[in-house]
Amino acid sequence: MKILKYSLGMLVGMMMMFTSCTDFVEPRIPYTDFNTGLYLRTLARQSTSFDLFNLGTSRFEIDIEAVDADGGRSIQNVVVSVRHRRLIPGVGNQYIPSGTATQVNDVVVKTLSASEFSSNPESRFIGSKITVTTPEVLTALGMTQAQVQARDVFEFRLEATDVNGRVFNDVNASPDVKGGLFYASPFLYPVEVVCPLLSTFAVGQYNLAQTSGPGDPFFGNATRFVSEVVTLAVGNFNTQRIFPIKYLGGNFSNSAFSINFSCGQILKPAQGPGVGCTAGNPIIWSTNNSDIPTYELGTTDDSVIVIRIIDDANGSCGALANAPVELTLTKL
């Protein structure tokens, strides 16, 4: 099988699609029930995680603006609700309040009125800040701080009602509205309970080596990942570290390979080199959930970091598919 690079034509097409979206300002949005409507654009995510060690001062905080044909002024209120979920191995997600991924049963934690939205000199739409503290969330859910565990997730949902009584939320909004970069209106914000790291932890130069797993079936290399010196840096959030990595003899690479230090576990978010053997099905690296490496909470010892992944977890290339691989980072 031959590894195929994504075509330049596809990239250009995606750029044209993005450009056409950004030129589109009137909110004629393909909701399930409405041809035109209202949405809540996310301007900034000020705080979207809870610190396990400082729950009393943690908060969910975002800046939003209301977008409609009248500058957002058709908004009547925004209801903020929350539920809590915990992943139990072998069982699945447990919800408080009870519910499922498709049947939401939330508790209202805050309501914003139209008067809490104000003009923004940099936009023609009115905006507001949503802030909910962890103590407010726990009180609403009938929980205590002692019941919160690492990697728990609190799901915040927004529901906007306009002056005509129409309701807009994550159920009737289209995928473009919820996931598109232009609209930036998911109506749903998962807030994970995290264990922050020191900014100096796991940064600097490391020797990277593949310490177990199969070799390169395409180019004959003894390992799939190239051994070299790499520099780790803090990523998009406190517990993420990124570094460049070379794959299959250096023929393919990723300049921002990421790992997450998640409350005692070292996880690999789904990511890949941007190539694949099957059109539309790229090679993906992801956490080996059957063999997750750990680190000690509160430790300052970052001399050796072990990463265990599944190579080509989506089975794009038969010769690569679903192979456990271990990478070891040794600090220089």
C-alpha cells in the first residue's frame, strides 16, 4: 500500500470554503426548525477547567456575543445548565443528574437576562460574560468537593431564547454552527477536572526513542519513530506538552506532537502525521487504553517520560494498523 499525501487541491478547496464562510455575516443559519435565528458566538474561553487542588476558586468563564439580524438584540435570556459525568471503566459514563449522551437531564445553574448584554465598540453585536464558580456548580448538583474526582467532566449547556419565544441550543443548531470556526457557537462546553503542573515540569531537551513496538514496514527502518533530541514545551494548556516528531524514517512528521498529563496518567490525544493509505481515513496515533503510563501527582521528577500509543488506530494502512508502540523521553 502506498501512503498518500493530502492533495493541494483539497487544501485550496478548504481555504475557499473558509473564506466564503467568513464573508457571510447575516445569521441565516440552518437550524433544524428555523431558517434564520440567533446564536451565541464564543469570543474567549477564559477558564474551561476545574483545578482539583483548588476547587474553591475554580470557575467556568467564557465571553460570548449574541448574533442575529438585529445585532443580537432579539435575545430575551440565556439559561446556563450543568450536569456531571464520570467515566467508569467497563461501565461507561455515569451522569449526575441521571441521563444519557442523547437524553440530557441538566440542572439550571444561572440565567442571564437581556439587560446583562452590552454593546461592544469592536463589534456590532451585544455581548456578555458567563461566569459560574465550582461551589455554585456543586451546590446546584447537590455534591461536595470531596465527591469530585480527577478527570470528572462538568458539561455546561447554553440555551438562548429570543423575544419571539424561539429556543436555540445544541440540539437544534446545525453542525456548522456548533463546530464551525466562524460561528464558534457549540452551546456545549465540557469542563474537565484537571491536576495542574508546574510550568517547569517536562520542558526542555529530551532524547526521544521508540523503546518497544514494530518497525517501519514501508521504508525498512528498525523503528517507526525516529530517535532524536527534541524540545518539549507547554502546549495550549497547562497540562499539555508538545514537541516535534518524525515518523517512518523522517518521511513524515508532526511539528506539534502532543501529550497530556491527566491527573496521574500520560495520555496521547488523537493526532497523526497528516497522511494515510485510505482516502478520507488518515493515520491516527492515540492512547493505548489497555496500557496507560502513569506519573506521580505532585512529583518534580521529570527525568523519564513514557508514552504508550496505538499506531494507525483507524486502520488506514494494513501494514501499520493497530500496533502498540512505546516511546521514551529521557531528559538531557
